[in-house]
Amino acid sequence: MTGSTSPGGARSPRPGRSRRPVPRAAAVALGLAGALALGTSPAPAAGRPATDPLARFHDQHLTWKSCLLGPDDTLGKDLEQAGARCADVTVPLDYAHPDGRTIKIAISRIRGTDTAHRVGALLLNSGGPGGQTLGDPPWVSAAMKDVAARYDVVGVDPRFVGRSTSLDCAWPTGSMIRGAGSGRAGFDRSVAFAADLARGCRTHAGALLPHATTRNTARDMDVVRAALGERRISYLGYSYGSYLGQVYTTMFPGRTDRVVLDGVVNPAGYGPRLLRGTEEANRHALGDWAAWTAAHHGTYGLGRTRGAVLKTVDAIQSAATREPLRVGAYRVDEHTLPVVVFNGLSQDNPTAYGEFAQGVRDLRQAAEGRKVTPSPGLAAVLEFLLTGHESGYGSAQTAILCGDVPASHDPETYWRDLRRAGTGDRLFAPVTQNIGPCAFWDPPRERPTVIRDDLPALLVNATGDPRTVYRGARAVHDGWPSSRLVTLRGADQHGVYGAFGSSCVDGEVNAYLATGRLPTGDVSCPRP
């Protein structure tokens, strides 16, 4: 079942996303001063002051090596076949004390071959937070076509993610996201679940939690920039990666060249509850999937009309509310079922739709009391949500969201929001309005970044994006007069460039990466 349960929407079952070659079943996802002086001064015109407190990090020598960790390392094999090499960058755990403990940031690089027309390094982030980006240079280079030869395409696993120094709270799940359940008793179970997750992080990763923030990730990016020997970098960020790009360009003005933000996060809504406001877009995406599935009733048998398919989904939810559904070795209850559905909605293509439909068919059979062996897509999602197999992913994602923006510590705040949402949306509002571990987290050490007033960036968003909704992209664009917005119309797609197959969108991005010139005006691309 493809999709993305990450708040910023980076991850989905592989969290395979059909949009590009990425990992497993994803975890659900996707504004004040206070910058440390270490990370806010503009790049010097020539050299750095001798008093640079980060000199040993900026000047470090990188040892490039094979990306292959062993015979079963699929990620490493893909990177090797694409000609990538990997290295570890050393950064401070705490930038306020750069002489203290250090951690490693894992990076990969496919070097450009057109050195005569070289632009520089293009750093990537595929979202999350918590999404691994090390394996992305091959597919990004393919999307760039001939332009890729002019760049060193660099994948960066952010701090505590992937092959970088890890942060793992030893959770029994890969995601903090759950539905609130029905009534007060269900909500109280959600409160207990969230509190247990927060307690696990304090127990198993307490020393790292204060340092898991987007601002520190941006500081790490600037160390990577310097270690690569670049005065400026270009940047391509998806979903949460668009927020990271906004933070980096604010903290380090003058150190970016070409910036592409795809699936644009509105910083005004960024934080532990960033999924609020996506309910309507998810209902629309569910309806479009239902219409497609109805047209393929002969294959999936979920209903001959859009309405009939939606009734099937509703019946499955009602059954899971009465008692957990037995799906292979898993038990899918009223807290998990809405997340499974939510996870299935972010990729608008027949492959993703079909995988989701197979999973819903499995769930319907379970709701009818039949013995079910889940299809591979559904099995991956359930393994992600109901085992500790991907604990590190959810741990890092949650730590970053909680470390960036404070959340209300009063459970009644969330209960009131759920009651205000009412019974009109039993599927998505209980997910987007629910309490999470950040309600039991220590306050962030720094205040959220006040994003710069303007940035000449290229923004990309689909009108039906169910994770980073289109109105958010419009709001960011309206605040940045020098930016341009490329809109993919008529698609319920999260992440467009190199993922959806729009020659219009891909062509605009590649033209900008090639020339450094933004389109003269905003661009509207029809659905292919």
C-alpha cells in the first residue's frame, strides 16, 4: 500500500512510495528568533576568520568509499550501479559546544561529468522528517536528464536518520500517528499510547533529544557544504524537506544558488500537529481512489460505484471499531485502521491505487471474519505500524517535530478539537486532531525559525496534494514575491518532480536548474 504516513509526507511503504524508489511503509507526515551565532553569519567573501569555532568541521577531509555495506545491501547496490560514492561528515552534537561530543552525517554523491559547465553541488532532502535521502541521487539524476552532468548530486541522511548517527527510542511501532478511536475511552487509550512513546524516548535516547531539530539539521547542511568545498549549494527538498530548505536559507543567507521546493510546507502551520487542515484534501483523494477502484471492480470487487467503494471503507472502519480485525499475525483496531487508510493516499497513479485497493480488499475480508494473509503492500504497512521494525524512523521524526515547535501539554486541548470536528469525519479528523508524544515532551531549546521574507525559489505543488495542501504552497508563494509556483492541476499527488511523470513540471524544474533563471511567471501544468 503506497502512500505516506509521515507528517511531512516523506515516507511510505516501499514507505515504497510509487513516486520514486524509496523505502518501506512510511511514518505519518511532514515560525521567532534565537539563532545560534554559529549558524547565522553570511558566507565571507574570501576565506573564514581565524576564530571560526567550527573550523575543524568546515575543513575536514572527507574519505570517499563504496556505499555497499554487504551482499544484502540493496540501497548500496543501487548507489554503486549509479556510480555514487559515500562518505561520513563529522558534526557537533551540540553547536553551542562544538568541542564536545560529535556525531556523523552520512552522505552519498554522484559527481557531475561536465566539469566545463559545472554549477556545483545539489543537496537533497526527501522529507519526513526522518526520511532517508542517501539513496536518492540515482533517481534524481535520472529526472534531471542532461542537466545532471553539471552537478554533483548529493544525498544527505540528516542527523539521527538512516546511516547517520541514530536515535532510536525502542518503540513497538514505526510511527507516533494513531487515530483517536471512538469516544472518550478511545481517546484515553491514545493519551496513554502517546505518553508511553515519549517515555521510551526519554529512557532510550534522552541525551540526543534536545539536539534533534531542524535548525541543527540546517547547521549540519552548512558543515556538509563547507566540507564539500562549496561556497554555495543548490537544493532540492520535498515535503518536510521544503521546510528544511526554508530554514537553511534563512539561517545561512547567501549560501544557496538554485532552490527547488516540491510539496511545500507552510511554516505557519509547521509543528507537531502539521497534519491539521489536510482532512478535506484526504477526503478528496479517497474519493478519487474510490472512483478508480469502482472502474476496476472486476479486479478488486470493492464496489461498482464510487459511493459503493466508500461504503466498503466505512464498513471496514465500523468493524474495526467493534473489535480488532485479524489480518495474518496482526490485529488492526480503531486506532490503526484510519492510519492504514491515510497511508494509502499520497500517490496518484494506477500502481499506487491498485496496491491500496488490494489492501482494502484484504481488510474487507478480515472484517467479514475470513482468514486473511495480507498482500505485500498491506503487510509492509502493518509491520511498520505494529512492530518495532522501523522504530528508528518514527523516533527521529517525532524527536524533530517535538524539538522544533512546542505542543500543548493538556490532553483536554486535543479532546476539545476532536469533539469540535464532530462525527462528520470519522476517518481523517481522528488522525489529524489526535494527541501525540509531543504533549509529553520537554520544551524546545530554541524558538522556531522566523522564515525569511523572500526567496527566489521555484515552488512545485499539486492541487490535490493530501499532505502539503495546495493552499499552503500558495501562501508561501504569496509571501515570496520573487518565487515562482509550478502547479500540477488535477492530481492528488504528493511530490511531483521526477515522481509523477509530468513533462511540463519536470521540464520547468530542469530548465531552472540548467540556467538559474526562474520562469517569467507562474506555470500551470495539466495532468498528463
